[in-house]
Amino acid sequence: MQWEELGAQQCSVARSSVVLGDRWTLVILSDCFLGVRRFEDLQTRLQVSRTTLTQRLKKLEAHNVLERRAYQSNPARYEYRLTEKGRDLYPVISTLLNWGDKYYSDAAGPPILRQHQSCGHDIQPILCCPDCGEPIDPRQVSARKRPDAPGFAEVIRGPAR
């Protein structure tokens, strides 16, 4: 299967990976969640080529994940702001950050601490069941095909082991 064909799959991960499945895209989004908005700041922080950054920002804009807004007119300069669709990626970025903090931090701990502004505590957000409030363990989650969903050659089995 070709990369471009993933967007037509009956799988939300495959469809999402067409937009997010590039090595630079999640890093760019992570910086956007840290409040980095301007092209020059992103380019300087990430040390990514201007061409690569331009391509990724255009793709995120085309998919309504980021919105480009002018902040200066002469010369024209723009910043990139997360849209609602982009802000909805926070759990994804946060989960990747938690994983990276757990497995790739040095002895001193995570390089960036996140603070919940309402209570002032440092946090590492976790996925919880919206009904019972328990943390999600993949070994306790099963999946099933929506009855009217097309595709899927096999029946989906039980929880991850």
C-alpha cells in the first residue's frame, strides 16, 4: 500500500497518520503547545530546514490543524495558531511526552515540566475512562467493529497483552 492510500483506509489511525505521521510534524505541534507560534522561532528552536518547516506548516494549515495569522504587515509576517482541531491533539502530544519522559529522560528527570494553572501542581496527564474515572490500561480495553462499518478483513479480538 502506498503512503497516500492510507487516508482512504477504514482505520482512524491510518487516516490520522497521513496528517501526523511525519517525523517533524509532532515536534512542530509540541512546540505550538508550548506557545511557539512564529516561523522564525520554530525554525530556530527545531533546527529544521526552512523548506521542511514550510511544507509541514502548509500541510497542517491545509488540514485545519493550524491557522496562519498575520502579526506584521511590512514586511508580511505570520504566526501559526492551533485551531480547535489542533488543540484536540493535546492528549496525543501529552501521552507521547509522558512516554518520552518515562523512557528517555536523563537522571535529573524530564526537561520540561507541565503545570496545571488552575491548581498550580505539576502534572503528567493520564488517560481515564470518562464514565468511571479509572486510568486506562490497554490490557483492560477491547475493541469491536461498528456494526455498519465497511472494511476490516478480520474480527477485532480482545485486549492487548
